[in-house]
Amino acid sequence: MEAFSMDELQVLMLVGMFLLGGLTFVTGVAILVSGAWGRELRTITTQTTRLAQKGIADDISGLVGNASTLLTSINEMMRTATGIGVFLTVAGALLMGLTVWFVIQAP
């Protein structure tokens, strides 16, 4: 069995770190671009808004309260998905930047 030299091990670790950063970055951008599940979430939001309006018109307070709670939950879910996307994008960029910095600093 052939062992890696120290230089080969460093290069292997840096390539792995850069690839992990790239994958993390792409995943974060994909989450941001998808817009927290896109069309399906917008459909649910519009249907819930219509349901709340129907509840107001027919004077059904329980329906309005539940629709309001659902809209609040959807809003929080979208914020959470956006936060996760931003975090993954920044973490990936940081990993790739650190890798480049390590390569530049190497003698």
C-alpha cells in the first residue's frame, strides 16, 4: 500500500474543500432561485387568501382565523428557506475563498 506524501495529502484536502464549497454554494443558490418551492407555494397562498375572503363574506370567524394562521406559517417558511439559502451560499463562498487563500499562501 502506497502512502500519500504530505504535499499530495494537502492538495487532496484542498481539492475536497473546494468541491465541498462549490457544492454548498450551488445548493444555496438553487434554494434562493427556487423561491421556497415556487409555484406551489404561491398557489397555496392565493387559495388561502380567497378562503379568508370567503370566510369574511360569510361571517365564519374560525375559517378566517385558520386561514390567517396558515398565511403566517407560509410566510415564516419562506423566510426560513431564504435564510437557509443565504447561509449555504455564504458558507460555500467562504469555503472556496479559504481554499484559494490557502493555495496562495503555500510556498
